[in-house]
Amino acid sequence: MFPLLGLFIIGIAFVIVKFWLLMRASINSKKFFDVITGALDKEGVSKGIEICENTRGPLSALFHAGLERADRGLSYVERAIENEAAVQLGFLERGMVWLSTIISVAPMLGFLGTVQGMIIAFEQIAKSNDIVPSEVAGGISTALLTTFSGLAIAIPMQIFFNYFVNKVDRMVVEMEDYSNKLVEYLIDKNLVAR
């Protein structure tokens, strides 16, 4: 039970940290895009870069990378956005493998505890040469408690894991969509060297 308790505590810590990080990384993409395009129209690329530097989140990092290379040409802008997207995706997915590991390991540890408890229960039966239901039932009940605990840990962690994967996927789609819109905007307004 102690390893299961440890997994539960570690899992809860990962869930809290991941939830906080994803909430901090989320911004209203449409509003941010409108702010950037308004700044680009009125004050140019340097103002857009300044706004990106003062805004947190992966979308602002992508815009920042692209706008910094607007004077070099379209291929540089696209490549910078692609490179930054890979970095930001790594940031968004960080820690997910540990949560997935907890989801896999917790039930297995629970089953291991159950098997160990069953071995102890059968050893008691063998030693007593007489089956006393209260002794056997207590050992089996204790053994099944670890399976219950392992599943009780894995199920909510799986729900959080699925939520995080969905949230990251939505953020990635938004990043791709608005990055393409930024590139198109830069081309339409002749703000990028060709």
C-alpha cells in the first residue's frame, strides 16, 4: 500500500502542476491575433514583437519567432515558426509520460499486492490443516484492497491524462491555425521580405 500511496501523491502533484501550466499557457487566440494584427497595421513589426515579448503562452512564442525574422524573408519566418512549434509542443507535453506511467503501474502494483495477499492466505490454510473462513476471508479481503487501491488511483489519473491530451491537442490546432493566418497576413500586408 505504501508504494501505491507514493504513486497517488506523485500523480496528484503532476496533475496540479500540469493543470496550472496549461492554464497559464492558454490565451484567447483570436483576441491575441487581433491585437497583433492591429499593432502591425499601426506601428509595424517591432510593435508586434514587443507585444509578443510581454505575452505568455506558446502562440505568442510562435508569433515572436516569426516576426523576428520577417525582414529575412518568408522561408525564414515559416522555418522559425516550425522550429518554435516543436519547442512549444515539447513544453506542452512535458510530464505526460510520467502521468501515463502512473496510470500503468498503479493497477499492476495493486495486482501484485493481491497476489502476495493470496499467497499469504493460502499459506495460512496450508499451515492450519483446517479451513477457518474468518482467517481466509480476512487475508483475501486485505489482498483485494490493494487491487482496489491501484484501480482507484489509475482511473482518475486516466481521466486527467485524457483531459490534458485533449487540451494540448486543441492548443496545437489553434497554434497551427493562427500561425498560418499570421503568415498570410504578413504576405498580404507586404510586411515580410520575399
